[in-house]
Amino acid sequence: EPEIALKRIAASALSDISKHSPELAQTVVDAGAIAHLAQMILNPDAKLKRQVLSALSQIAKHSVDLAEMVVEAEIFPVVLTCLKDKDEYVKKNACTLIREIAKHTPELSQLIVNAGGVAAVIDCIGSCKGNIRLPGIMMLGYVAAHSENLAMAVIISKWRGWPAPPSPATLTRLAPSGSFPSVGQRQRGWLRLELCTVAVA
């Protein structure tokens, strides 16, 4: 349809403008683009969704303020439905958007955790192959890097429906004496092992 084609081109143009600098991204935001883009997240056209998610990612990546503006458009939990899309590039771009939001602050990462975003991304990674999984794996790393609690949230989400992950006490018992300076580092080490397992699967 001509209207859909026009929307694809418009979203692509907004993405290309926003990617260069925070100032250009802010110009796009000031024009009211975020609200229009957010409304199209659930459009049935896969090619349009790819461009919409890309544009929102390019806006969110630059700063905390811009990422918060994207979040304030109430993209959660709506964007999580894109992680189950039949189109692999819709999945990839959705993971990229979540990654670009999560990387900025613990608070934004916690918001994603609370929305069920970590579990949804893990499920998405499991349903994809090859480089399509990379943004999702990076997103989990960004979330886990913020704090010990968020690292444990990622581990728990990874093991949802599986036997429980090792407790800090178990990790302490299994680790060689002095090889891990803190419980938090042990948890993050376990997480790195899990991410590597996902990446090579």
C-alpha cells in the first residue's frame, strides 16, 4: 500500500537523521516523532516495524534524557511483543532498542526487568540463530553490569523454568579460595558463562 510505503520511508529517514548526534536526535524528538513512531510498533507490516524500532533505537542511544523520552512514550510492555515476531529483523531491532535503553542507567535497566524484558529477550535469543542474537546478548550484559541485583535478575530470568542457579553460598564453596573477590563478581562470572553458552549454542 502506498501509505505503508510512505511510513516506511519516513521512519527510515527519521532513523538516519537521529543516528548522527544527540542534537539531531533531539530535533527529531522536538518535532513530535516519538509518539508517532511508538504508535506504529504493533503495525502488522514487518518492514515498517523494522524501521520504527530502528528509529527509536537511534534516538534512545545518545543519552539518558533521550532514552527516558522514548520510554515515556509507553513502549513497554508493547515492544516486547516484537520479540516474538516471525520476522527475525524485527526481533533484532527490538532487542537493539531495549539494549540502547538499558545501557544508560540502573533505573532504566530495572524498568526493563520489571516489565519482563529480560525474560522476553532471553526467550528471543533462544529462538534465533547467528548474529541476530547479538543485540539481545549485549543487552543482558548491559543490564547485569549495572549492579549485583540486576546481575542476579538476569541469572534468575535465564533459569526460569529450570533448576535454580547456584546460590552465592554454593558458588563460594565451589570456587577456589581467593579466586573470586566478591559474591557480586561470582554472580557476574556465572552470568558470563551463561552468556557464552547462549552465544555458541
